[in-house]
Amino acid sequence: DKALVLNLHLPETRENKRLPLLVWLHGGGWMRGSQDDFPASNPVLARSLSREGYAVASIGYRLSGEAVFPAPVQDVNDALDFLAERSADYGVLAEKVVVMGRSAGGHLATLIAMSNHHPDVDFYRKPRYRVVAAVTFFGPVDLLLENNSRELSSERMAKSPTARFLGGIPSDHPVLAKKASPLSYVSKNSPPVMMLHGEQDRQVPVAHSLALKRALDEHGVHNTLLTNKDGRHSDKVFDSEMNVIEVVAFVKKHLP
């Protein structure tokens, strides 16, 4: 009952060849935001990627007020399949992509990246694309971690973004919460990941990125974690020139 939309951002100047493709997933606690949030949410990153000749597909997905997990992940998968099928029409190379996102979008980016390389995934159709790397800006990776990192009443927990996304309190549905957690799909076959996180983030504690880094390290998967000791959730420091340079270098290494 809803038209799902993506915005395709192309560089102002381009050669007559198909462009490497990045995928952006917006934040908003899975309950707000849209594909239109990019590039306003990360203007420095958007300008830098355009200068480097990348196309960026900012994808819309169903929000928690419309549908619960796995619907948003299915929407992302369908959009990536659509781009892979129509890549020649849009002048992009969509068979191999780098996925990126902030906050809830970072969760979806790492979930689609980790599950894309995992043999036991049954909540979206078999993909026609390959995720070669992921970048997550302060995204949650373990949906059960919220119960340990916050002291919330049952009533407040039921109204939390995570509970709305899952359709129930994570601790009441541990199997579902684990299924929806990127951390569950980390393996030696996982793609490289860059994580950016503030140590003062109270909405998505840095413990999430630390847990993902430990799991990736244990499986020998290349990863980079950039932290800021004073950084809070959605802090503008993560779209600063200093950090964007690192993100672009990471992207170029895996999607030249």
C-alpha cells in the first residue's frame, strides 16, 4: 500500500562509463526519516563521494509504524536487486556495492552486508548483488544489548524504537532479536566494515561497535573502528573532513 522510492545521486561531472555504486540507508530509529535525508544528513561525505565519481542510491524503506522486521530489510534487498537488474539503464555498476548508513540505517547496512555473505538467511529473497564492504555510523548491531545497556521500565521498553522495529520487547523475543541483529551473521566470509561511533552516545552505546569489532577480529575480517571520546549520537564530527577522508579511503580500497 505504499510506493517505495530511491534517490540516485550522480556526480556532476562524469566520464562516459558506468559508475561504481554506494548505497545509503537513512537513520531515524526505524520510525522516521526518508531517502530524501541524504545528502543533507552527511553533506561533507556526499560532496566527497561525488568528487570521487561515485553514484549513491539513497533507499527508502518501510518504517516501524507501517511494518516490522523483516519488512525494512526486504525493502532494501528488493531495491538493490532492482538496481542490479536496471544497472545498465542507470549507468551504474550495481552488481557489487558498498552499503552505508547512520543509526538505524547503520543497523540495516550492516545487517544486509553480513547476511549477504551468510548461507542461512530466510527472511529475504536470494540477492542478485554482492556487498563488498559496509560503513556504519553509530548503528546498533546487537538488538539484545539494549536490555543490558539501559535501565528502562517494561512500559518504556515496549515503546522503544527497537521494540517498535521488532514488534515486541527484545528480551521477550530473543530469537527474533538475534535474527534481526547483524552480529548474528558475522563469519570469516563477512565483508570488511568501517565503524564510526561516539563514546558519549547514549542512544546507541559504543558497546555495539566494540562488539562488532571483536566478532570481526575473531573471524579475521578486515575492519576499522573510529571513535570520538566526546562524540554523541548523530554528532556532526562524524561528517567532518577528518573522518570523511578516512571513510572515502576505505570505500576506494574496496570499490575502486
